[in-house]
Amino acid sequence: MSQEVPSPSDERPSKSQLKREMHKLQALGEQIIAMTPAERSRFPLSDDLLAAVEETSRIRSHEGRRRHMQYVGKLMRGEDLAAIQAVFDSIEQESRHRDLAFHRLEKWRDRLIEEGDDAVETFIADYPDVDRQALRQLIRNARREREQDKPPTSSRRLFRLIRDTAGL
């Protein structure tokens, strides 16, 4: 009698591989739990998983939370992981765009404080709706604070004015 050699397609994943996959799903569940309810609502999650995610905040025991996270990982197996990953990617992209916009605004603030009137005229050309008097006053105050090594209160206010003017 000949012994059949199992083909690679008949082989099941190893126990270690299954554990690694479960840990990945648990980690994904933890990321979803850490999000705000508004962010969480963007995900295509089943009612069971949503209930389990909401239940997590009520669990105080370390061991209970660990077991609950295993349950969340188990529920994650039945979810549309591609759609969930697409939402994660979308949120990450939005975060990157927001960070870049804030960096641009920080550069504007620094440029306004350092260069003075030339930068102010350029800023006003780009953002004609800005309160010019408040802008110039905050720039003067921020310069004075830098020279006197005081906390950057006016610099923060200037950033807020720039941010509000830019609509972010």
C-alpha cells in the first residue's frame, strides 16, 4: 500500500501561525477600542463586535480584560478585514494631511515673527480675511516674549489666529 504525501494545499497552518494571526486580530481590536466613538463609527463592524468593544471600557480586572481581548480577537475573525484596513488607512491619511497642514501653519508663525512686515504682507495676500490689527499685535508681543525669554503665550495665540484664518 502506498502512502499518500499530503499536498501543500492540504496542510493546515501551524499552531504557532494561528496564534500569530490571533494576536494580530487582537491588536487590531485594541486599536479600534482605543479610538473615539466618532472614529469607530466609520468602521464596518458587526453588532456583536461593537457590543464587545463598548463592553471593554467596563472591565477593570486585568485578567478579565485579557480574556475579553481574546474574545474581541475571535470576533474579529468574522469581520471584513480588508474594509477595516481601508478605514484605518483613510484615518492615517487624514492624520498625515492634518499634520502637514499644522507644520505649514507653524512655519508661517515662525516666519511672521522672524521676518516681520514682509512676511505679514505675504500672509495677508494669501489670507485676505485675517484680522490685520490682531495679527500685527500678536507678532509684536511674540517678539517681545522671545527677547525677554518669557513663556510663548502670544506665539500660541498667533498660531491660533493663523489656524482659524486658514480654516483648520
